[in-house]
Amino acid sequence: MKKRYIYKDIERLALARGKMAFVSGPRQSGKTYLAKHILDERGSGKYHNWDDVEFRRAWVKEPKSSVKFEENEKSPVFVFDEIHKAVKWKQTLKGIYDYWTDTGRGHFEMYYLRNKEKCEIDFLITNDGNPWMVIECKDSDVTPGENFNFFMSSLGCSHCVQLVRIPEVWKIHEKPGYSCLVASAQHVLSFLP
């Protein structure tokens, strides 16, 4: 399959971070082709189409049934093609996403991390005992801290975030082996219930 030009952006900006991605465009522009390609690349998940009567009945009866996965599946992708035709599709999709994240795909714990050289990270979040995300909190430094470079390579994390007090900051910094989101704490915390 030929990779679409937005494939890497969808993967990096949404799927790699456990977020939803919405793709829209004119008829016959390759949206379904792209969605199926992403699903093939991930090798895990399911394709659903609103035009399929069986899926439509299952969605109306129990929407959560559309995101079932096997225990051994890692980072499955669920595609809902033509879902905009469903009544209250936005609210239902949000409910499914909340269910998916609230039930958790693992056991999360949080730690403070400091080494012998007194290099430290404010928060290390683990998933099933494995390093998952590193978080630093700064007053106004919008450049990713040097400690990320040390800890990201040694921990093998793929996610890092630096929260800052100043408003209107949201930038992803690409680093060798990882990317780091530097964002306003006010903005990030506004996503919490």
C-alpha cells in the first residue's frame, strides 16, 4: 500500500499518544484507504463501517462492544468509517474513549526520580511496572530540560512532558529517540475532569 502524506502525522500526533484522530475530506480522496493502511501498519484493532448493518445494530445496542480487544494486542486502533451518520456520534465516541481510558490498559504508578549525580525528574509514570512517561514542571523554561536527555535514553520512555506556568505554550520538540511536549500547565490541566 502507498503511504498517504498525513500517515506519519496521524501516528505521531494522535495514535502514539493514545489520542483519537479524525480524518475528513472529499469523497474518493482516500480516507478509507488511509484508515485501513494505519490498521494494517499497527497490526491490531478493528475496522467498522456505519454502512454495515451488523455494526450499526451493535453500535446502537452497545457501542462499547466495538472496542473489544485481545489481551495480547498492543495499542489497537479502532476505525469508525462513516460514523458521522450515527445519531449523537460525538457524545457516544467520547463516552467510548472515556471508558477505554478509565478502565485502563495496565496498572499505572507515579514516582519521583533522582540518581547519584543528583539529576532528577519530577514525575516518572510507569505502566505495568515499566517506565512510560516522564514529566517535569518548570516556571517559565520553554526549552526541554537537560535531564530529559539523560533519563529518556536510560529509561526507554517514549513520552515526556514539560509543564510551564506561563500561558499559551504548546510545542512538540523532536529529540533523538523521543519527542517532548512543552505546554502550559493551565492548558494541560484544563483537560482533566
